[in-house]
Amino acid sequence: MSDYNHVIGPAFFFLSFYDPWFRNSVKTSGCVHLQVIGLNSVPIAGDEFEVVDVLDVAREKAEARAEALRNERISAKAGDGKVTLSSLASAVSAGKLSGLDLHTLNIILKVDLQGSVEAVRQALQVLPQDNVTLKFLLQATGDVSTSDVDLAVASKAVILGFNVKAPGSVKTYADNKGVEIRLYRVIYDLIDDVRNAMEGLLEPVEDQVAIGSAEVRAIFSSGSGRVAGCMITEGKVTKGCGIRVTRNGKTVYVGVLDSLKRVKEIVKEVSTGLECGIGAEDFDDWEEGDIIEAFNSVERKRTLEEASASMAAALEGAGIEV
């Protein structure tokens, strides 16, 4: 019988070879299937397999590797290393491109089984990552621990757990540190929450909701400026709403309706079929026949798909191919 101590990545264990056939198979073929019980943590595919003589040495090597990995994760702050995104981010900060909205969502992923790591990552690949990149600082098995919280604090990451638990003491520690821990049993719930988090990083967009239109019928002098005498042809106009003035099919002004009068009285709103006087603070170049389109601006969250389309348009306009 031969006894061996082993180190696999950040994990270590002690193995006894009771079966001479198994020992000879390892020596001759160099490859054999092995079921190991007693690992102090779960290694991942690609971790190096090292044999040492003393168990304490195996433990020290494993702990040193685990500490080195942890320090690497803490030092990784943002981005996934893609040159294209880094160069684009630099261009944005330098003001060379507009319409780009680049962010990184740092994630610490804890799962029940090693195979679940790849399953969750593949499921998240359906989310567009042109504007918000998912960076996995840690992907490991086991319940959420305080060391996970420390990593989240250092890297401004969120902790996602799939089929794992977070002990009460860890939850309290996370709350005190301002770290969010989200636990899931259904992978689709995890995907939905990650999408919402990614979209929450995007700059909101303003939609213009039409509320009415008017036609300029006459021009009047008012103090130091000019006011448009109008007929409301559709809907309504309100003081403070947005207006777009078009002339012969071309937009000549976009701004805010600054003053609204009806029969010399200041009013807040004028509806269809009524005449009124309309003024804008920084525009008085009115002409008879101008069409005024009134609208309200409504802010809403952008979707990842919309952000990707905006990025593609901005890059195309800048002559950049990706």
C-alpha cells in the first residue's frame, strides 16, 4: 500500500492506494478515472495536480494558492479584458464618441455543484453585453461566506447564489457592509434579476409623447419679443410642455413652451378648437403657417437591446468596425 498527499489548485487531500492494479494503471497509462472523497474544497477543470510527501505541506500549498487567487480577484476591479471595449471606453472618456454607454457588472457566483457554474454562465450569455459586461470575479461551490462579502466590498460586486444558502451571520455581515446577496432556486429568476441589474446601469432615455398640435395664424409683438397667435388643431398644449416647430416640413426649433395666453389671460392649458398666444423663451422667429407639435418628455429605462442598437449606430457614425 502507498499513501500520497495531493494538491489540486487551492484544494488538498490525502489518498491511499489499496489496490495494486490501480497503482500500476496510474504508473503505466498515466490516466485513469478517479473518485475522490475528502477534498477540503472543490477544484475546477484545469487545476494542476501535485503530489507531495507531507500532508502539512499539501495544506500550506493549497492555502497559499487559495490566498493568491483571492488577492487576484480583489485586485480585479472592472472590465473583462477585451481590448475593443477598453479602447472604446477610452474613446468615450476622451469625448471622441457619443452614444456609447459602457459599464461592468461585477458578480460573485456561488453554486451547489461545479457543473452549475457553467450552466449559469451559459444561461446568462443570452443577455446582450455590448454595453454592460458581466465580470465573474469568483465562481465557486459552497454557501456564501464572509470572505465572499469582503471580495464584494473590495470590487463593488453583487453576490448571486444558486441552490446555496447564506448563514444568518453572513447576511448580517453583508448588511453591515452594504453588500447585496441574492439567492435563487430557479435559474430564470436569476437571469431576470441580472438583466434588471444590467439595465439599471444604463443611462435612461427620454421618450417624447405627443399631446397636441397647433398652427400659427398670426404674429404679435410682446415686450421685447414676438408671440405666435395660434389655433389648437389637435389635442392640447400646456405651459411648460415641449414644443417642436416645423416649417415647410423642416424642424426650425425644439424647446419649451414658456408662455401661454388665452384672451390676454395667462392659462395653464388650451384645448382643441381654441385660439391662444404661444411664446418660447429663446425663440421668436415665428412665421404664419408654422406647425407647433406639443409633447411631454417621459424618462424610462433602456433595454439592453436598445443600448446595443444605439452603440452600433454610434460606432457606424464614427466609422469604427467591431
